[in-house]
Amino acid sequence: MTEISQEIQKQLEGINQSLQRLAPRSPSINLEEDIFSYIWNKETQTLCPVKDIQAIPYPLLKGIETQKKTLLTNTRQFSLGLPANNALLWGAKGMGKSSLVKTVFTVLCEERQTISTKQNLYLIEILREDLSDLPKLLLLLAETPHQFILYCDDLSFATSDTQYKSLKAILEGGIQSRPQNVIFYATSNHKHLLPKETEDTNLADPLLLKEILEDKISLSDRFGIWLGFHHCTDEQWDDIVLSYARAFQIDLSNYDLLYQAKQWATARGAKSGRVAWQFITDLRGKAALKNHENFTTEDTTSD
């Protein structure tokens, strides 16, 4: 009888464990010591720590001086608990939208370390397809004593996508308002996050059609700050390339450097900060490989 009872107990424990795995996970906020950037994991309903953000140094972001100052000032206000706006960074690909968000966050973290002030600013990235978790995430963040930048990269919605309505309500206008310790930054290639066109092109009522179109573009209006990023000019491109080259001590004359950079951009079909960074990365890699080969040759010769 005892053996039967033990077997039943094991079976019940197995069933209980299976049910726990099937049950929805309770969302939780667990901030690790000395880690201030995270990615929201929809599957586990937790924050995954990011130990090292790949941020470009603030002075190396060229051609976007106004955007840099505006976002840095707004973020500094927010970090101090002062009024600040949600921000939409929109425009040309590769011109520093995502880099600016990460760089500004890094700058403010370094400022806190310099003045030996306790870090209170956190960066949380949430994927566009996980935006349905925003309400529960906001509730969790509102209960903590810290300041959070919620960041969504490459934000846009298809014509039939209705997720934008919940985001619009949270940003401004819904019953569940954005907590004072949370700000929302988004990057997008489009100024209006939804296509202006509507599938209901055969609507007979022009007023109704106008209302539908206005509803689709109104999401952008929920962002208090719009920062436009445009294709760089040839002069800006040269400045970006030379700045990166000086920062990484590339051993080439300006003429050779810009000539090779032009060929690289022509092959890519674009000139942007991202393309310039990739070009400099390629030069750095080739120089390091050459040094490695020379070292190997010298080492073999000495043997």
C-alpha cells in the first residue's frame, strides 16, 4: 500500500510540474547589480540583461548635431525626474537613429559615474512584435524607483495591423497612462508609422475616408519630439569617414582614404554613417590581419 501511495505521489508531482510549464508565466522585473540595459523577453516574461552596449562615441556621430543635442537634453531631463517627451527618430537608413539612442544613454551613464552618483537610468528594448506586452510591462516598471527608457527599433505597422491602437493609447490618451518614470523612444524609416493608404479605397463617404486616414497617421502625433534623419551630403560623408579614421588611427592619407571610401560606397549603392562605419571596420580588420601575418612571419624567421 505504501509503494502504491508513493507511485501515485510521484505521478501527481509529475502532473503538477507539467501544468506549471503550461501555465502562463508571471511577468517579473529583476534588475541585476551594475547592469543597466535589458531586452524584454516575451516568452519568459522577464528582462534579459545586456552587459555591453555597442555605442558609438558621442563626438563621432556626425551630421546630426541638432538631433544629438535635442535627444541628449530630453533624456537628461528625464533621468533627473523632470518633464520630458517621448521621441520618434525617423528617416534615412544608416544615419544614426539607433546609434543615437544607445549613445545618449551611454553618455548619461558615464556622467553619473564621473560624479559618483548612483545610477538610476535604465534602457529596455522591446521588439515591435512584443508591443502587446506593454501594458503589463508598464505596470511592473511603475512600481520601481528607477527611470526607464523603453526603446523600440525599426517601428512600423502594416495596413491591417491593429497593435498601433494599444500603443497609441499608452503613449497618450488611454486610461492607463504612461508612468512618470517611463519614457518611450522609437526609431523608424517612416515619419508616419502606418501607411497613409487604406484598403478601403472604395469608400463612398469622403469624410469617413479622411477619418480613417487621420487615425492611421495619428500615432506619430503621440510623440512629443520628432527627429528627422536625412541622407548625408558628400561633404558630410567625407567628414564622417575622416572622423572614424582618426578615431581608429587608420594609416592612410586623406586622399587615399576618401578614394577607397568612395569605391566602397559605390559598391554598396549608398552613403551613410553605417556604410562609413562598415568601411572603417573593413580597413581595421585588414590592417590587423596584415600585422598578424607580419608577426607570424617574423616569429617563424626567428625560429
